[in-house]
Amino acid sequence: MNETSSNPILKGITAELPLFDQIRPEHVLPAIDAELTRARETVARLTEIAAPDWDSLMMPLEEIEERLSRVWGPVGHLNAVCDSEELRPIYQQGVAKMTEWSSELGQNEALYSAIRKVRERDDFSLLSEERRQVIEHALRDFKLSGAELEGEDREQFKAIQIRLSELSTTFEQHVMDATRAFELHITDKADVAGLPESVLAAAAQRAEQAGKQGGWLITLDAPSYIPFMQYAENRALRETMYREYVTRASSGKLDNSPVIDEILRLRAEAAELLGFSHYAAKSLASKMAADVDAVTGFLRELAEKSRPAAENDMAELKAFAAGELGLKGLHAWDIAYASEKLRLKKYAISQEELKPYFPEKSVVAGMFGLVEKLYGLSIREREDVPKWHKDVRFFELFDGQNEKIAAFYLDPYARAHKRGGAWMDECIVRWRKADGSLQLPVAYLVCNFDAPVGSRPALWTHDEVTTLFHEFGHGLHHMLTTVSELGVSGIRGVPWDAVELPSQFMENFCWERQVVDLFAHHFETGEGLPDAMFNKMLAAKNFQSAMMMLRQIEFALFDVLLHSEYEPEKGSVQTLLDRVRGEVAVLIPPAFNKFQNGFSHIFAGGYAAGYYSYKWAEVLSADVYATFEEEGILNSDTAARLRRELLSIGGSREIMDAFAAFRGRKPSVDALLRHSGLATETGDEK
């Protein structure tokens, strides 16, 4: 036992926090093997209980789940934020082991039977609502995991799940590797004409860190790629960058095309084995939306209401590009550039102009100040914790009685070997242990923003500020839970199409003057954002919002049709995407665009047949925010009601019931259309 007793991953099970400063790749597999052995032995004992109840069966199962999450969770996190050649193959093996365990547990007939016995007990109704929900979710998930399959079907389903996990990891690694494989080193100043000073400084620092001899380094990571496409005057270089970005993971050994084909085939097979007509039906079995027709109907309704404005936006952009920029033919690599120029002409405001007013220190402090005011909390930084990188920060949340209720890590900057995008994830889940002690929730908040350059602090765009607020909304959902049962605590058990509600809700505050005043302070002078600039920012808020609405609907409709209608023998994935674009898009990309090959949300994330969730939850969040518009943006009573009815309940209640308890009615699309500048005279309830 000596080998495992000194393993920092296993020590982390009972430690306050994961021991990130001690974990090495060689610790991973021994830790997983040791904990899986323990888990299997425990499950074998539990299935022999003659008359199982909550305490004898469900509580030990929760302990198994928690211990394994404390082993595997930090490993998955490190794979995302500190990817390395040493960790990759070990992580892949870990994925296989954990997927095998998940399939094995999900198909354990004896365990399924034991949980059914708890459900059938005469005293089941006496259990708390939280515990009843845990059991109902467990039985549903057993069915979705193939527990009712037999013989060859059972083995086939298990093999499919293991293979799908491998493919998901491969897909994401291909995207990461393809993103890193290309870089544009510019040494001629004429080729960076148009780029703002802050973008040039970051590019120069990037070049220096990469060991280049002077010049500027432009990469496919978002903080580098996006501003280059917005500001670079060199059209040929914009085309080069665009081509490289939209063809990532579409050729050679990193080609995700065969990965996509196999994923779709296996998902369809798994759904058929479970008795579903297609994978989308399986996916929706645990979501709010009733069926595929409800989802496609919702998306097409939004598309219909957005299309006229989007067509006007596109016509305006084309006319401007031709008439004032002299661009013959508006190509895909011109869109961001021409749009930024048009935005400047119409509103005389740009993201770069705003950046000096959004230094990291002010933004983070202002966001904390908002949350403290709304919910009566205090947030304090703590430095004596193990971290995976020197730039990571750690904070603790305290309630009005100065009791610690949660904590979170913040990892804000883009860097090599870190997955792109922004996300929140669980580190530790709130849970009342068998001994009565309460485990407090801890979250990971990860972004990919520009880091400080030289002596200048990190300056973020308003879009990036909004992203930070978004992720902190997810974090609050996880951290403000009052649920103590593991299976429905925080974001667990929350339908996937409602999980974006708290995050999208938080974005709205970034457009309120009284909130912006909390975080907008010029990094040199300390002055607040001038009224003229704020008014321009507000006026530009819905610039091309209809085009952006259709873009998201395009992704969502493609996703749901891909998992419900797609048949390889009748056409390719590209053919389906082209059909969707023909139906809803006003911007048709060039034929070489392979967007799907980098669509990690649905092929490597949890959004398969669920990408519509962003828009679905945006309707809910906009309607929730409308309550604050009616009752007061910083109304602490409204915030307390939101916390009580929605943020704190985890998956212990039906979300539609919880929404109605907060809002007093079912949700309406009106608020979303109004916030997007697409309001109509009448709105329909969803």
C-alpha cells in the first residue's frame, strides 16, 4: 500500500483541495486503478444487501462517486489546462478505464435492481425531495446506460461507450494540435498595418516568448486570431489566417472527418440499442425540451423573426465594404474587418478603444462587488493553496454571517498547452457526508484572455469581460447551491438546456451603467468610462445581432438534424450543413470551410444534440433578467428570490416549475428579442 499512500492524487481525496503542485503523469494510472479496485469491491458488497435503503445503499454509492471524481477530476482538468506529451497517452488510458467503469456500473443489473427496491419501499415518499430526485435520476440514467440490455447488445453498448470516449478525446486533441501547428511570424511592419498598439504589443511578446528574432507572432488562439481578423489591413494575410483557422483538423493525420463519421455512427447504434429512433431522442430524454420537433420549431421560429433584420445587416455590410472600403466581393475573411470598420463609422467605438478601461484588476474587483451587493456575500483571495500554474488565483466566498460557503480557482490567460475557449467546471461538489460533515463546493473558472504585457496590466475587451461574467454565472450556480445530496447538487442533475441560464443571465449586467461603473476604470488614470463612450457602446450593443442570432441557430439546427435525420448513405455531413445554411444563414462561407471539424462542443463536449441549449436557456435568462429590469437592477430582494428559486436548487426540482416560481409565469421569447434589438409587437410563450 506504500505506493498508493504517497500518491498525491489519492491523498487529494481527503485533502482540502487537489495537490496540483505534486501531481505528475506517473501518478495517474496507479491512483485510478487503486480507487477503481476499492469501488468495485464496495459495489459487490452493496448488491448483496437484502433490503436496501438510502443509508445502506445510496450513501455508499455517493461516496464511491465522490472519491472517483476527486481522483479523475483533477486529471481531466490538467489535461485541459496543462496538456503535455507525457500526460496525453496516460490520460487516454485513464479515459478508457473510467469509461469502462461507467459502462460497467451503468449496466450492473444487481445494482439497478437494488436501487429499484429503494424506489419501491413504502417509506420512499418520506425521503426528502432531493433524495427522491437522486433516485429517479439514477434509475433514468441506468436505462440510458444500457442496464436493461442483455447478452450481445449489452457488450456492444459497452464497447461503443468506450470507443466514443476515445474518439471524443482524439477529436479535441486534433483541434488543439492543429491550432498550435500554424503560426504567422511577421517581420515587415507594413504587414501589421491597422493592428492597434495593444494587439501589436501582445504579438511582439508572443514572438519573444517563442524565441523568434523580433517581429510579431500571430496564432490561431482566439486572443491573437480575432483581433487580427478585425483590424489587419493586409487582405491576403487575413485570407491566410482565415483559411488556416476554418480548415483546422481537416487534413493529414489530424483530420477529424473520419472521427466525426465514426462518432455519428456509434451514437446512432447506441441510441438504437436503447430503443430510441435516433441519438437526438436519447439526448433529449434528460433535457427540458420535449422532442426534436419542439427544438427545431423553436429554432426556426427564432430564425424567422431574426432573418429580415439579418438580411438588412448583410446588405448594409456589403454596400459599405464596396463603397467605402473598396472591397470587390465581400469574402469570409473580410467580414470581421469590414464589420469593425462599419461599427466604427456608425458608433465611433471599438473594442480596442474600450480596453484601457477594462484592466483585469478593476474588472475582477467590480464583478466581485456586483455579486457581493446582489447576494450579500464577500469574496476574498487566498494564496496558500496548490496551483497548476503561477497565473492561477484562488478565492473563497463567505456569506453574511462570515461563514465560508464555497471557493473557486481563476485561470484567466491564454497560453500554450491550454485548451481554447472559456469554461466553468466542478472541482469539488457540495455534499453532506455520512459522518454529518458538510463538504463545500469549489469551482474552476478558466478563460483565454490576453495576459499582462511587460509592465502593463492585462487589458480586456468588453466581449471578454462579458465572457468572464458568463463563466462566473456558471460558477455561482455551482457554488450557491444549498442542496447537500451529491447527485443533484450545484449543476448536477440540472437539464443541459437549462444549465446556461445563470451564465447568460450574468452577461446582462455588463451593459448596465451602474454596474459598468463598478469595473470600468482606465488603467493609467483611474477615470471611469466617459458617458459618451458608454452611450456609444450601448448603441453598438445590437450591432449585427440578427446575423449573430442566425449564426447560433445555424450551429444548433445543424447539430440537432445531424443527430436525428443524418444518413451517411444519402449525403455527407457537409451536405447537411450546406442544407441548414441554405435554410437559415445569410452568410454562406466558402466551400473549403470545415467548421464541423473543429465543432468541439458537439464532438468532444457535452452538447451533442444539445447545442440548441444556448438559445433555449437564453430565452429563460433574458426573461429572468427582465424581472430585475422591472424591480431594480441591483435589487437584493429580487436577487435573493432568484437565489432561492433557481440558483440554489441544483437538480432537485423541475426547472420549469422553479422558473414559474420566480417569474410567476412560463417563459416568453419577448425579452430575448427585445434585448437583441429584434422585438416584435407580440411574443409567444415557449
